[in-house]
Amino acid sequence: MLSSGKEDEKYSFLAHVCYKQDIHSVLEKVISQFVINLDQAIREKSSDTENKQAKKWLEQAYNELNKTADNLPLINELIDELKIQLRHAIPKIINANNPEKEPNYNPGMNILIGGNRLGRGVTIDGLMVTYYGRDAKQKVMDTVHQHARMYGYRPQLKDVTRLFLAEHILDAFRSIHEADEAMRQAIGDDIHNIKLQPVWIGGNLKPTRSNVLDPSVIDVLVPGSLVFPQSPAYKKDEIENNFKEIDNLLIHYQDNNQYYEVDIEFIIKILNYTKSHYVLSEKWEDKRIIKGLTDIKSKGMTKGRLNVRRGERNNNQGLDMKRKDPFEWMFGFGSGRWSLEAKEKYPDVPTLIICYQKGEKSKKWDGHPIYLPMLVLPKQKFVLMFNYDEDE
């Protein structure tokens, strides 16, 4: 507000957590009381304990903003301004009980609590902070798009914009974003020269209604991305027979730094001997990956690359990574440099990077060596879309 210099500029906080009107009323009371208490505390109209707590909160908020915003005024200057502005920050509910179709803004700070009235077609002026909790068992993609006001067109507020939401809801937004970006990337900039072949993997699509798909069921393997199983099978009795088969297949591929040209059929053969346990919302599923490569092959791409990593620093006696829980693997089962090199040198074909781990019990494995696959997808030509809700 200080940097803008415009007296009538609007800045908004939005709590969009539920469609139920009784929840809106509770939120209004909670937020109103908090604003009143904070206002009294910064003007030293409260107890010393409450004054110190308010100052501590504001210092935490200031330090958080400093991570992304440059040239912030001194915190005392901001608190002096807050003493004037906070009194006008009266929460407003936007739902079916409110006759106004659009929010009725005040200049300065606005606190908005929303329900179904915010479902479609309502933008929020000067939206800076979004507290988002709207969730559904079956997410409708275009509705979630409509809710994504936090993206907005407010470059002047980008450095102070904040979004708070549950991780599983964030995953839904991320899934939609990745699908959009993958499609744009695959289509390219020249609309008169689109070389794109969608490959659908899995069962029939199940639209929630006409022209709408459920992003919790439909997902995309982003072109050029690295995918790998989040929960590879590692117990000795699960892997020892397949390990021998993979070991025999890879016997002639001993150079850690070589990306060998191989038939995609050979990559599929190797992957048929790897095994993982499926984790909900994971992109890698053994049959899905093999089906995707099979479909790519059927479209005319027959060659890929193979890189086998056995631990160069360990004299090829195996890598010694510690086994991790699902979604804790940052770059897969080895160095992120390996997949970056594949993306850089061989962007137009799939590259299988297979990592030979020692499998030591001290590293949370089962005392048996193991081959773990990572797949770099082709950057162009194919968009691999799949259905989580498969019959098998």
C-alpha cells in the first residue's frame, strides 16, 4: 500500500475453504475477533503478554515477506500504517445469503470469506493471500481452474502473494498445471506445424460431465520429465529371481557414463523384470510405463538410450543410497546430473537409467542387490495421458 501511493487501491485476503454457510459464519467470527485483538495489541491497549505476542507474529510475517520482497520499509513504519488500516479490515461473507454478486470492496485491506458464490466468474481485486481448502471427492477440472484465483494477473503483487492449502489439494492444482504445460510444450509455438501424437494409457476415460474430466483420475506423463517408482520392491524373496535376469541382460553394458543406443523393445524387456508397489497418485506404475513405451514404439519410434549406473566411485560394486519412503526421492536413485545429461543429449527418445544398488540392510534395504529404473521421457512428439481408474 505504501509503495503504490494510490489511496483507492484494494488489497484482499480470501478464505475459500468450504461451501457450508455455517462454516462461513464461524470463520467470520474467528477472523473478526483476531483482527480486533491484533488492532488493540499493536496500539498497546492489551496486556503486555498480548502485545509481545502480536509483535512476535508481525516480526515472523515480516521475515517471511523478506524472503521474496525487496526493499521492505522498516517494520515499525509498517506497524504504524497498520494501526490506521486494520480498523477497516472487516470480514465480509460472499455466499448465497449475500445479495451482492460481486464483493463490495473498501479501499485498502479487504478480508473475504467465500462459498459457492465464488465458484465461477468472480475475480478478486488485489488478491494477495489465499487460504484455500475447497475439496471434493471428485474434482471437476474446469471448476478447479475457476477456483485458481491465486494465479491471477497481478505482477506487481507477485513478491508478496501467499497461498495456504493442504498438500493433497496442491497436488491436484499441480496435476492440472503439469497437464496444461505438457500439452502446450508438445504442441509448440507454430500452430501450422503441430507434430503431436497423444498416447492414451489405461481404461476408458470417465468424464464427470460433458467435456469435463476428473484430474484425480486422468494424469499426464510430462514430455521430457523423469519418472521412477516411488516404492520399488526390495525384499529378497520378491526380487532375487528377476535380479538374475536383469543382471544377464545388462552384462555387456559396463560403462557408467555411456548412453547406449538400444531398441525400445530391449528397454521394455528390462522393465518387465523390475517390480514396484503402486502408491496412490504416483505417475509410475509398472504396467502403465511398459504400455506407454509399447504405444510409442507402435507409432514409429523404435530406438531409445540405456545408461547403467553401478557406482563408478565404488569400483562398480554398486551404489549405496539409503532407501527412502515414497515421494522423498529427490532425483531418483542416483545423481540428478544423469537425467539432466540424458535430457540434454538425447531429448527426442526415451532413456532408461538403471541404477545398481548394493541393497545393504544398514541402508534400509533387505541385504540383496537391486536394479532400480528411472525413465526420461522424450521431450517432443508424444503426450502420454493415462487413467488412474483402470480395471487392472
